[in-house]
Amino acid sequence: MKVYSLSLLSVTPTTPAQATLLGTSQDLSSFSFYQRSSVGEFMTFFTKTVAERTPANQPSSVEENNYKAHVFRTSGRQAGSLGMAAVMITDLEYPYRPAFSLLTKLLDEHTALLNSLPSPSAAPSFGSASANAFGGNPSQAAAGGLPPAQKGKLEGTLAGYLSKYQDPKQADTIMKVQKELDETKIVLHKTIESVLERGEKLDNLVERSNALSAQSKMFYKTAKKQNSCCVVM
């Protein structure tokens, strides 16, 4: 069993929703050195896609090829306020319960981070955050709206959990106190297309994405033709 990526994002209440990566940690050691850059970009791309496309307050797992993206998105505390999403990308064997136990824990621990971010009304271009949207602070804009020190602390926490939860048994303590998860229905999606808008195609999203380099887009097309295990979808 393997955990490849763990991320926390802010999500706008707009339609369509826009997700901004607050912090992430990845373990790409199982991929070859030459593939890691492209695989890492796809990890981020799919993390944002499922965070934006899955409904709030409904734990979901999106399965595609040999991977699962587990996502838990919460709505803002007030109408029109930012929500938050936690996303974990694993292999198919990783059990659901420890995955969502960790995602719930992350959301509970870091909800206060939303207080550090500008409201959607104050930053209409939040999804493509510019320096001006954050008071002219380019460092904070690059950190997804978080002060760089907060982002660094968050990513340190994510890296610790990513390492610890490579073994799902590490979640035993949390699982015992989160019995309510047993009563929560997790929506399972067999393909990424099932969470996209009607008429949307993954290939088109990849082609239009500014977050993917030309090299990564070519890697995606080649790997798709070969049904490669190295593409995270």
C-alpha cells in the first residue's frame, strides 16, 4: 500500500468552484527520477480537479487506473466564505477508513487557516492569485495566500502525516475515536469523468491546463496510450 500525495486546499463557494493549493507533500520515490517531475505535476493537477468537482460535505473517492484520489471538502462557515478540501492520492489497495480519518483530522486541525486568507469577494481572481490580490505581497501570493511561514509549517505537518500513514495501522488511534465515519457514506467514482461536468473530458482539461508543462502533457498522452502505471488519474 502506498500514499503518493497529501494536500490541503481552499475552495471558493462559486460555480464553478476554484481551488487554491495551500500546502502539499508528495512521495514519488517509487517513480523513476526522470518521471517524477511530470508525475508530480499530474498529482497537483488531479488534486485540484477533484477538489473543485466533488460536492462539499460529501467524502468521495475517485478511482482511475491504479490510483484513488480520496477527497473531503467542507463548505465555508458563513454563506459566501471560503471552504477547505483535503485530498489524499493512494494506490488502489489503501483502505478508505484510515484515508478519511486523516483527511477529517487535517480539516479539523487547519480550519483556522482560512482566517489568514482574503475572502472571495476581496479577491475575485483568487483561483489565479496575483500579488495584488494579497496586498502586493508576491511571497504570500506564491504561498496560495498563506504567509510563507504558515505554508512552511503546514507542509511540514503534511510531510509528517504522509510518512506516518504509509502504514494504515498508524491510524488505529484516530479510527477508534472517529466512529462517526462509519456512518458517513463515501461516494465512490470509478473514473475521473464521473465527477466532471457533463460534456467535459479529461483530455481537454489536460490540454487547456496552464499548470501542466508541454512535457507533462506529452507524458500524459504517451502514458495513456501505453496504459502506464505512472500516470495518476
